[in-house]
Amino acid sequence: MLTWLTTMSEGKKPRTIDLYLSAVSSFFSFCLEEEYMEITVVKKRWRPKIPHSLPKYLDEFEYARVKVSAEQLSIRNRALLLFLFSTGCRVSEVASLHVQDIDFNKRKMDVTGKGRKIRQIYFSEECGLVLQDYLERRSAKPSDPLFMNKFGNGLQVQGIRKVLKKVGGEAGLVQSFHPHMCRHTFATNMLARGADLQFIADVLGHADLNITRIYAQIPTEEMLLTYQNIMG
């Protein structure tokens, strides 16, 4: 098995090799369950180390362009964009929220994340004002979805993706603009402003702090400025 893997791995990228091993491991797991084999012949140590890719986020210039473009959006889309930027919520979490979940006085709310875990999130004053304006204009009831489509139903994940794709195009972004980019932008902005990783992990709903540590690999504006001051 190892000889086959070594031969097949020549010239292949780590992710491709890992895909090969995953497929073979699934087959051998089936064989073990059906009692065709007594032990598996694939070892965990054979898996290659796959480097983590850095999260895609908006830099300060791109973020400013999107915020300026947001001024021309409908009140719903502007509220949606500001909410994503200021909370770091997953798109599925946003789609499941209702008006009654919000505490405008304390600018916070509870969301249900992965594993049905409930966590508390916060939103900015600007987001709160625009969100209140949006809800008042449509005379929202407490049981209503927080964001609604033109048919009066809750705005779902695909609908949110379409809104952001359109916003990215209008803002002239080169890269595709999607909801998770707002989440990454939120995290990098928090880190750049001095928030510690544990706090960011709690707000994002990361059970493993190592997942949040990837943001520490992104050079912040302050780090770049320090480097330029020293190195020229």
C-alpha cells in the first residue's frame, strides 16, 4: 500500500495525495465493517501536511469602497451588509434570525451556531440605527424573520449571497464578494484593533482556538506600518 502511495504521489500536490488517501481509507473502512479485513492498511502518519490558506477578506481600501456603495443600497440590503460586517455571523445564522432575537438597547442578540450552540453577538451603533429603520419601515412583528425577501418570506442563504455578489460588482471588487468574506473581514478588523484571539473565537463561535489563530498570520496595517518605519 505504501509503495502504491509513493508511486502515485510523484509530482502531486499535498491536497491531491490527501484526496487519494481519503478515498482509499473509506474503501478499507467499508471492508472492515463487512469483515472482509481485520485491520486497516492505511496509516494516519501517511497523510501529508496541508498548509492552511489565509482567509479572504477586504482590505481597508476595499472595505471603504463597499461601505460607500452601501449608501446607495435599499434599506434592507444596507442593514444586511452592516449586520454581516459588525457581527461576523455565518450566513446560515443570519438567515435563521428573527426580530424578537434582537436587544436594541444593549445592541446584542443570541444566535444558534454549529452544533446547536448558542452564543451572544453584538452589533455596531450604525448597524443598529439602520436595522431599526428597516424594521420600522416594514412594520415588522417580533415573530418575523429579521431579513425578508420581496415575497414576505425570510431571506435565505442563496438570497443573501446574491445580494453580496451584486454589491461586490457595484463596488468594483476584483474578487468575488460573499458572506464569509464579511466574517473574515470582521475578524481581521477586530484583531487589528487589539482584540485578543480568545475573544474573537468566542464571538465567531469557534470551538477550537487554532481555527482563529489563522487570522494572526495576516499582516495588519499597524504591522505593515511598523515594518515600513524600520525597513523603509
